[in-house]
Amino acid sequence: MTPERAAEQGDTAAPAPASATTAANGEALVTVDELAVHFPITSGIVVRRKVGAVRAVDGISFTIRRGETLGLVGESGCGKSTTGRAILQLVRPTAGRVLYEGADLAPLKGGALRRQRRRMQMIFQDPYASLNSRMTVADIVGEPLLVHKLRDRAGRKARVRELLQTVGINPNTLNRYPHEFSGGQRQRIGIARALAVEPNFIVCDEPISALDVSIRAQIVNLLQELQREFGLTYLFIAHDLSVVRHISDRVAVMYLGRMVELAENAVLYGEPMHPYTQALLSAVPIPDPEAEEHRRAVVLQGDVPSPADPPPGCHFHTRCPAMQQGLCDVETPVLKEVRPGHLAACHLITTSDFPHIRAGEDDLAVVAAGPADVPPGGDD
């Protein structure tokens, strides 16, 4: 079934991620090495001087395999979107490297960076703010082709019509403006724009969070269909852990600029190791009234610390119910492999059986249950 047909019928029966098999033993397409993004805090009127920094991303490392979907989750302000933008060099990193097919992106400027960006695109969170309200759909979707000088005027128009049909938009609407479309349709237009230059890698920055619940499943299904058809690789940034479980092959968890856990989808949802991951999963509703009634949720105390003044040691220790004085508040935990393919950054995980977390504090006893299904679809 084509995306257009699925949109018409409100079809939501998308299969599980098809990229898992392809990516299981695949090569690394994107490698992030000790990436840091710090935004300066300045003071003064005539003479500006730096008085501090917001540590939006504070030294993270991971890889994204060719053909997979890596889900990136965490609370608001943890650095997810900044990470995605830094990978694409929309925000220049303060330190660290971003390698695309082994080539470092940091030294690239001007035409060299523009040519590289043809292979890497982004789908933004707000489908209205990311589209120029004064441009028609034909101009919006065709602009990447014009920037990269890929086709002539007639060729661009034909390509725009093809892309709109691919994402489930009537090609005859190409002369309309963004305000004439619904939120779901505008996001489809944003997806078409990202596909225009035939990229290999797309950063999906919370692409469904601004949409109605009834539309989200349609967009997720569309992204999966496009991935299978064009062999795309995704970094999927989201708050909704149910959607992340549905679409991702592996899942990475961030807290206050740092990576705290990374594992295959089924492993992380089935047996989370880090206390923060356990707390996040315990907040996801279970589509089983009896199980929902008897499970215990982990309620974190206190607010998320400011990234301008993060706590020493483990950033999570100020809210962790299993925090140990003299260790968690002093030493910074290293993200390490505690089981094959399962990485976590926690002082309390001392063995592959992680006894301190699993059999220790009652407050960390979490029923590992699957999140709710992706909500049913509807018309855009």
C-alpha cells in the first residue's frame, strides 16, 4: 500500500521496524565522538565577556548504523535536538567530532559543506514554522533542487509532483501555500522537502509531537515506508516512548547533555539498567488495566538541574533514589558496555546482573511492560 493510499484510509497497521535485520551487522554511517555543544553566557553592554556556558551537549559518543533507526529520548532540555543539529552542522560543535562515512564534518565550510548536506537532511518539529509562509509548496519542496543545481525548471516541477505523490499529498496542490494545509499535511510537505535531494541520512527532530494524536501514526507509518523504499537511515528524536519503541532498532537515552544508556530496542524496553531509563519507562501507560493498577511507577523528586550549572559527578544523582554519597556525587560515570551491545553509565551497575539496581532499592522496582500501541490514524 502506498503512503497516499494509507493516508486516504487512515491505515495504521505498520509492521515492526524493517531496518533491524539490515542494520544488525551494518557499518557505521554516522559516528559521534565526544561531541560537546556549549552555548556561551555573556555579560556587559559595551564590552561583552563570557561568564559561563550552557552545556547543552556534554561529551557524548555513539554510532548510527547504515539503514537503521536510532531513537533518542529524554526529558525536555536534555540536549536531544541540539545533538541532531550538531550532527548536521546546523550548530557548530564546541568539541568532539562527527564522522559521516568516516569523513569529519567539522572542517567543512562553504561549498564542501553544502555538498555534504545533500546527503543529510532534517525533518523539523513544527510543520508550520519550518515552512516559509510566503512560498508555495512547489517553491518549498523544489528549493533544495535549486540550491544544489540538480534540475532545470521543468525538471524541478516534475520532481516536486513526484515527491508530493510519494508522501501522500495531491500533486495538483503544488501552487498552494502552507496555511492552506492541515498540520499533518504540512509535515508531509516537510518530509517531501527532506527527500528532494535523495539523502541517505535524516534527522527526525520530534516530527510528530506537534500533530494531533490521530495523525501521528500516519506520519510514523509513512517514515517507515520511505525507509524501506529508499534505504534511509534515521536519528529519531522523540518524547513519546511508545512511538520510539514502535519505530526504532536501537534506543539511546540522554539526561542533561550526557548519554546514560544505549541498547537494542527489545533489550532496553525489556530490562532497562539505568535508574533514569527505568523512571522514564515506568511513566508510560500500559494497555492493560489490571497490570496498570498493580505496577509501581518511579516518581523522580526535584527538578532537572540547569545545564548552565550541572551538578558534579553523575548529573542524575540529585534525583536518583539509589544515589550513594561520596561516589555518585563525586565521580562521573563512564558509558560502558555492561552486556553485549548494552551500554550504561551508572556507578551502581557493577556486574552484568546489576544487583544494586535490580534487587536493591524498592523505589527502583519497575514492572518492565510494553508501552501503549501507536494511536489509531485518521484523516489529515
